[in-house]
Amino acid sequence: MLMPRTIILAKNYKMKPARFITGVVLFCSVLFAYKSKAQQQQPFVRVSGEVTAPLDFKVGDLQQMPQTQVLHKEKDGKEHTYAGVTLAEILQKAGVTMGKDPKGKGLTRYVLIEAKDGYRVVFALTELDKDFTDRKIILADKVDDKPLSEGTDPLQVIVEGEKKAGRCIKQVTAIKVAFAK
């Protein structure tokens, strides 16, 4: 089969086949590189500080962990069902010891959670420990069986029974465990 000498792309615009093929290959490689880079830059959360096994995880990693649902009333008065993983479960995966009847220095541990925009909230570690409380505090990735909305996504802390939403931090990027000094 003979290759045509020119390819007509639009009225009065001609291109040689070799240039056309080169352009298509270049376009496809740029598109593939962009898609690969976007996949590599998926948001993740870093768990660090006073932990024995620091870890980084993505939303998909959370879906492999035991899921918990929490009802939370929004500012508009409507109650929504959030789904995610308890912060206690995440911290235990990072090697944080919980549930051993802490005393003294053990009661001075806290968790600092940071958001993409720099917003930060603090929880005493015992607030997350099921041996101290029945309240569930989760890192949610879904609300009413749908992904979180833009501006809240990909992850949000939800505090069961909290009257004010100040500690329901959105767009979580870091979880740090520390001792109060």
C-alpha cells in the first residue's frame, strides 16, 4: 500500500504523513504523561509523630480497612450518614498503643490533625480510645453512600455527637501523635 504524499486536515491545510504521525505520537505521549502524573499525585494522609510505624495512605487504602458509619447533623439541621475508618483503627495501624489503662504520661498524648488549608484540630488520645469512650470519631470518605463533595474531599474527620462542627476537619492531610509538655 502506498502512503499518500499529503494528508488534508482542513480546507487548504495540508501536512506530510510523517509530520502528522509524529504529531499524533507526541500528543499521545504528553497525554499519557499527564495522566500518569495525576495518578501519582493522588492525595494522601501522613501519620507521624509518636508512632512506631509511620505511614502514608490514600483513600483506596482506607477502603481496605474496617468501615464504620456515623450519623452527623449538619448546620442545616439535616442528618447524614458518614462512612469511613475510626481514627483509633488508623492510629493502631501506625503502632500507637491504646486501651492499656494509661496513667500519668500516657494521658498526656494527643492527636493533631491538619487540613490542606492549614486548619488544625486537636483530640486527646483517650477521646479516640474505645476503652475510654463509646463516641466514634472517623476519617470519612463517603457521605450518604457517595464520595464527599468538592471542598470537603477526599477525607473529613466526623465526630459523633459533637454539637459544633469545629473539629469535623475537611481535606485532611496529616495526623500527628505527640505528648503534651
